[in-house]
Amino acid sequence: MKLLFIDDNKGITDLFTTYFKSHGHECYAANDGNNGLSLLENEHFDLTVLDIAMPEFCGFDVLQKMYEEKKKQNIIVLTAVILTDQEITLLKQYNVKQILKKPVSLKLLLHEIQNIC
């Protein structure tokens, strides 16, 4: 499976890519929303794990651009932010398959990715 991790915390993306590569997945990482969006526009990924709270160009900005460009993508949102009911409704409109709270166990994230793909 080809996975993209978008999170402004490089330690998190490094951990995720190392773990998921060891489980046989092809992994890419972006440490800001703009770079993540650029990868999404130029590559096909089976699933993207997206942080919401990032400086300058946040996860909602990435999702809005993908929506405007009619790019379908399986997405898991991973966030430490407490989301409002309105934000959760918006995420579902953006084709978000699952919303997980940080910190998340690697085993749970692997399980959710396997369930979606």
C-alpha cells in the first residue's frame, strides 16, 4: 500500500514511515500542508494520514483544496485538537474515513489503515 503522512512534527512522520515501511508499505511524508498537497496533486496514494493542526496551511486547507480539485482520497485524520461537531461534519464531507486522537498506538493506526484499504 502507498501511504502519505502529512504532519508538521517530523518526529511523528519519521516514526510512522519507519514503522509502516517495516510492515511492507511504501511511505511518503510531508511536514507541512503545502508540501503534502503538492504530493497529493502529483502522486496517487492509497491512503493519507493527515494532521489537522499545522501552521500556515492546516489540514482543513489541504482537504478544501482536494475537494475543490475533485481529488478523491482515502483519509485518516490524526489530531490532538478537540473537534467541534461542525468540524466533524465538514471532515465527513471531505471523504475522511476515520478520525483518530493523538497520541495513537501504531497497532491501532495499522489496523485502521488495513480496514480502509
